[in-house]
Amino acid sequence: MSRRMHACRLAVFTAILVAAGSAAATDFPATPPAPGPAPRLSVPTPSTQTLANGLRVVSVRRAGLPLVTAQLIVRSGGEMDPPALAGLADLTANLLSKGAAGKSAPQIAAAAEALGGSLDAAAGWDESAVGITVTTPKLAQALGLLAEVVRQPDFSAEELKRAQAQALDDLRLTLSRPTALASLAASRGVFGDGAYGHSRGGTPASIARIGRADVQRLHAALYRPDNAILVLAGDITPAQAQQLAQASFGDWAKPATLLPARPAGKAASQLPAVVLIDQRGAGQAGVVAAHAAPSRGDDGYYVGTLANAVLGGSYSARLNEEIRIKRGLSYGAGSNLMPRRDAGLWLASAQTKNPSAAPVVELMLGEFKRLGSTRVSADELAARKATLIGGYGRSLETTAGLAEQVGELAVYGVPLGEIGKYIEQVQAVTPKQVQKYADKHLDAGAGTVVVVGDAAQFAAGIRKAHPQAVLLEATALDLDSPTLQPAGRK
């Protein structure tokens, strides 16, 4: 292309941009339009049945597309890890599809692929699950495969060793990230030595301690029909769900022993309010502030969901507005409300340059205080409601998303009919309720702030406002300890 032709095309392109800009300035409003009316969701109320062995079968029908997602959920997760074996539940779940009923891991993967799906297994807090999505005619075979991996896992020494190596690689990567390390430490600050306080993915020391007998013992104790829920979402009727569940899981024997007692999720914190962790040479600092939150069954669940949406649940929420958009101190700041069975966690985070960690801490704490002391405007709350409702609607578009939402309700004992009432529950929340909720659960003196990074660049600045802040070395942390320090140190 000649220079003249290039110049001509550039001139034409520039003219188009100018014209477009002029049109945009004259044809479009200066401010975004107000949120439209909330959409109407039509979600059938899930049906629930219980087999003789105690397995609960929950189905929700979505006709029109011959797909079904099946999830076998065990109502126990990382909170059941023994004190010295953090990560055991997660490792156990990951091993389910790595050999079972005489099939190797590649054979299990091939069997799932032949059905047009793939097996996904993982443990969270309060649950461990294995799931697959297939066409309706393949569902019986898929449930048979699901039953094999849940009921007859091999837990071979070879696969355990491979899974441990992978878990250690993942941990090294996680612990090298300032914000991820700060989040783990902040959880210790909120839950102390409680069941939710440790790292669900384990620590380098705890993963190395796990043996095959530990995995087998956990599986035998928790993977049992009276502690499980089979969720079927898609093109299936309640009668078909019961018949298929009986065929694959009806002979799953309920043990004579009682389920292990659940440990308390939260215990007294053994960390100071502000913890600084020196990760020397880190290019950036991770700033995390965490507070205890109510359990999933709390009556204020929807109020809390809105409060978090206002604080940091989206790009245009307050934390990102103040920290990124107005001041350019981070590529992103936000918050997450994570209610669990016994307690919950409200966690805000941002990654920033080391020298700006101190102002980010104060901005974050300031937004916590403002949410509980000042009434949210009707317009701001309406925008956050629209975001939540839109996201919820999208989460139900697939059978996998539908199964996940139904499964969460079932795990936490929430009435299953709530799946169709989300919009009205969110719309009913008032500014006064949000302020009251935040004032109660975001008490500035009751949370834990953790900053991880090159402490030489931010410790002095943070200690001006928080003189009691404790400085720890990243290389000397004991993540298995509620104090984050080896025994004998204070």
C-alpha cells in the first residue's frame, strides 16, 4: 500500500470517528437510562423424594431440550478436614474420578466422553460434589458411572501421589500471589481455629501428611446415602428421577454408625486486627479486609446480598469506584459475601502498588463504615438490584446452573421454592435494611485486615494509623496454625 493511499484511508477513518463521536454526542443521552422493570422468571418448584436408604432425590424439570445435569452432592466438605490434614476433603473429591470400580482414570474419562459429557468433582465448604451433563437418553448410563465413582473409588497410591503433586504445585502458585495469601490469612483472623479457618486446599505441610488411609477413612465416614443429595435438572419428571435414582443408588447401604459430628465453623480469633506479611520482592501488595457474616440460613440473606452488591459486588460498586475509577490505585477492587452452614465470611480485596497499600486500607475501611452509617440512595440500590437479578437469571439458563442453584438450597436446608422467589426477595430489600445490616456486620473493630507485599514500602505508613499492626515474614508463616506462626512464637 502506498503512503498516499494509506494517508487517504487514515483521513477517511478519522472522519468516520469524528462523525460517530458527533452523532454519539447528539443522539445518545449523557447518562445511562434507568434500569427497566425486573424480568419475570418461570422456574418450576423442585420436587423432592427420599429413598429408603436416606438418599434425597431432588429434581427440577426444564422440558424442551433433551438435556439433564446430574449432581451427587455429599453434605460435607472442607470443614470436616482433621486439624492436621487441611485439604483432605478436597483431595478426596478430586480422586473420585481417578479410578473406580475397576476403571482407570483414562477409562472413566473415556466413558463420560462416550456419553457426551465429562465428570467434574470437587469439594467446597459444606459439600463435595460430582456432576455430569448428558442428553436425556444417556442419563441412566451417566448415573451408573456417577454411582461407581462415588461409591467404589480406588484411591490408588499412584493417583494419590499424582494428586498431591498437583495440589502442591497449585499451592505454590497460590501462596506466591499477595492477594490470595492475604485472603487465607484473613480467614484465619475471622474463624480462628474453627472448621472454616484453615485453607480448604490445604497447605504444603498438610498435603504432604495425607496418606491413602486418611482418604479412605474420610470417604467411608462421609460418603453415604443418608448424607447425600442427588440433584437432577433438565428434561426429567419426578417419577423418572425416582426410578433412575433407585436403579443406580437404591442398593447403596446406609452405615449403621452415626455421621461424624460437625465441628464449630468459627472460634475466637488469635490474630490482631491488622496483620502485615512481608513478601520481599513482591511487585504489588494484596490488601484484604474480612468480617464474620451470618450463616446461609439467616433471615437477612437477601439484605446481605444487596449490601455486598453495593459495597463491592460489581465493577460500578463502591470499592471499585473509590479505589480504581477515581484514584487509579488498583486494576480492580471488590467484595464477596460467602455464607456457609454455621457462619459466613464477608471479604473485600484489592491489589495495588506497594507504596499505595496504606491509602487503599483506609479507603476500604472507610467504605465499610459509610455503608453502615449512611443510607444508600434509592437509585444506587435499584442499579445494584438490576445487576443481581440479571446475573441470577443468567445463572439459570443452563441445566448445570439450574442444578447448582437447586443444590445449594438443598445443602443448606433452604425451602426449594426459594429458587423462583429470588427476584421478589431482592426487590423487597430497602435502603434502611442495608444500612442496618452493614452497621451490624461491618463493625470496624471486629474485622481483620491483612496486607501482603514488600512491607518495607508500606509498613510504616499503615502503622501510623494502626500502631498495633503485627509484621510477619511470609517465609516463616505456619498456615496450619491459627496464629500463623510456628508453635512457641508469639
